[in-house]
Amino acid sequence: MANRITLEVTRYDPAHDEKLRLDSYEVPLRKEWVVLDALNYIKDHLDGSLSFRWSCRMGVCGSCGMTVNGVPKLTCATFLSDYAPGPVRVEPMSNFPVLRDLVVDTSDFLVKLAKSKPWIIRKVEKPLDEEYFQTPEQMDAYKQFSMCINCMLCYAACPVYGLDPLFSGPAAIALAQRYNLDSRDQGASDRLDILSHHEGIWGCTFVGECTQVCPKNVDPAAAIQQYKLTATMEWLKALVLPRGASSR
Amino acid sequence: MINPTEYLPRSYHTRVSTYWWLARWAYLKFILREASSVFVAWIVVVTLLQTRALRRGPADYAELQNWLRSPFLLALNAVSLFFVIFHAVTWFNLTPKAMVIRLGGKRLSSLAIAAPNYVAWVVISAAIAWILLRG
């Protein structure tokens, strides 16, 4: 294995640049290094002006999502040696406005996430000294979707979101579904109108790349397709049953 | 680029290329999967034409068969066969995503949900082949 590798990194200075450009840096190629280590090496030793987000270095915080050789990746979980002999192209996540170098503006996702009400909604709260019990089977129903770390790689991989920025997007829908499937939650009807519209689940054409790039195996594509079935059943119930008889 | 203000930093918006679907094999596969429905529709038209000719009598059916033997239609139907199979396989493989089936408290595996589709496909195809080929 060669002991050095070239990184081609997107640079953008909002004060001076009209468009994105690429700068090349040669960094040591170490077996235990991930792409994030290489970026930190550049910042520490080659160019202190390089900007990028990171925090935990262990695939939990979801801050260091970038595009590595065209594929959305958590750079803390992407080994440099897998790209040897290089060069490795590191770009900001697609489908988001670039603020500076590898830093993107995630405001749109945060707005959409809040709209999908990803929290437990209770019509009647139990007294504080009472617990909400849940069986392992009940927990199993939503656990996979609860693993989302909001890294937004699924948005970077989703061509529907790229083409239609109004689309709610994979993670926001998967997290809504996480609460819909929670036995303690009573807010499914509150979320139905937000999710079941043209820019919600029906905007999804099932490309499936959100699931492929997800570092936590959340499978947002499955969440959306499953919710399409639920929404269709709710629509049918509202159509067939007398007013107020369906669960809405 | 949106207007920069003191509070709203200037940001760079990348436009999605018209040819985004060529950027990755997964995207191209998706477009081919969607496009396959056109060929599925064509096969439906052929089947309807065959049914109509069959109802009209042997002469009409022979004429249709003759028309279907033209090199262009043979090539089109060969491509259509590929796309119909591609359509079926991708559809069957996606079913476990949309369906969650629990038996005895445990979730059925993707294979257990997809496999019956393939079994039904093979059994129905074999039954039709038997009817057509028994002489």
C-alpha cells in the first residue's frame, strides 16, 4: 500500500467564490484512518481554512455526512484505504445549499422534521407516577426506524428531493412512522394529513437509495412504502365507513 | 444564489443535472424499472390484439401471427420480454419493503415474503406452458 493518497476536496468561500472548486491535498494513507481523519489532517497541517462539520467520530452524531467519490457517506465510518490508490473526491452532501467548503445548510430538513411531529403524542396523559409499559414485540415494531441519527445522507441520495425541494424526504417520514408504530403514541391521525399528500409519501417514487446509503440500517424507503399502505387504508375507511367511524 | 444579508449567509445551490439518472447505476436501474412499464403496456396491447384475432377466427389470427413475425416486432418483443422480466423481478424484490408480516410475534424475513411471488410466477408460467405445449 502506497503511504500517501490524494484528496480532492470541494472548496467554497461565500465571500469570494461564485461557484464551487476543488483543491487537492496529499495526506498520509494509514490503515486505521477514515476520510474524516484525512480532513482533520488537512485542517491541522495543510490548510487551516478548510471547513467541515464533525463531532463524535463514531457514527452516532450524524454530523460528518459528505459525498465521497459520488456516494453519500459518514466520513467517520469511511476508511481511506478502501479508496486506495486514490484520488478520493470529498464533496458536500448533494441537494443542500453549500454554506462553506463541505458545510451545508440543513435548515430545510429541520423544518420538515418538526412538521412530521416526531415525538410521542398522547390524547390523555397518564399521571407522572404511572409508566407506559411496552412488550418487546411492541418495541420491535418501531425500533429500526428509531435508529435514525438525522445525518441526512438519505436526503443527499434522494433524486426526488433534489428535483422537488418541497418533498418531505426520507428521514422525516421514517421518523413520523417511528412514532406512528409506537404503542404509546396516539398521534397517528395528527400526522396523517402532513404525511399523506403530494409532497409527502406520495412524492416518493421508491428509488430506494435512501435505504442503501443509510449508515444505521433505518430503511426509510420501507417506512414510506408501509405508510402508503396505511394511508390508503385510512382513505378507504374514510370513504366507506360513516363519518367518525374510522380511526381518524 | 440567494441574496446575502447580515443574517442570511450567501450559499451555493447546485442544480440537479438533467442527466442525474446516469450518475449512478442505482439511479439508472430505477429509471429502467420505471420505463419497463411502457413495455408491459405494449405486451398488454399485443395480448388484447391476439384475443381479438382469436375471437374473429383462424384467418385473422394467422394474419396477426404473420404480422408479429416481422423483424421489427420480433426485436421489439424480445426487448419487451427482457423488460417484463426485469419489471417482475424488481417488483417482487420490493414487496418485502412494503409488507410487514408477523407470525407468532416474529417478523417474516424478506426472503419469506418475496419467495411466494416467485413460486407463484413459476407455477403459473409452467401451467400456461403446459396448456400451450401439450399439442
